[in-house]
Amino acid sequence: MDIQFNTANQIQAGEALEAAAREEVGRALGRFAGRLTRVEVHLSDQNSAAKGGSDDIRCAMEARPEGMRPLAVTHDAADPAQALRGAAQKLSRLLESEFGRLDGRR
């Protein structure tokens, strides 16, 4: 499973943030690693640093399961770590549902 990490210009992306994103994705989606080709993570600030505000950091995550359409989720939070955690949990539940549905048909 390849993990691609991207940020918008307003987010200060460093090695620590990228490592945290990879760790969170690995923890939440590790059990699906054999069934996913790629996971894309994108962090952005919805109203820019100048305006501020709560829950303005958005994490969009897209998983690409082998032989299936891509599945995507978003989560808004007050800081990047919370946004990453929320999106990873949502994506985990979505993948569990999709794979469960597929496995139930077989």
C-alpha cells in the first residue's frame, strides 16, 4: 500500500506531520494493506490562517482498492492531527463496509 501525502499552501508541512499521517493511516488501514494499492491524504485549511476559526482544517483521504472504484472521505477538525485521525477512522469504517459487502457475496 503506497501512501501519498499532500498539503495545501496554508498548511506547514514538515517531516513530523508527514510521519504522523503515515502512522495514522497505517494504524487505521493496516489490516486492508493487501487489498489497497494506494491511499492519498490531503490536508488543507478551509478559511486560511488569516481568518482562523474552529474546525477549519480538512483532511481528505482516498483509498484505491484493487479492482474497485476509489473510495473517499473528508473530516474537518481544529488541527491537522485530529483531522487525520477522523478521516482515517471514517475511511476504515467505509472500507470495512465495502469489503464486508463484497466478501458476503462470495
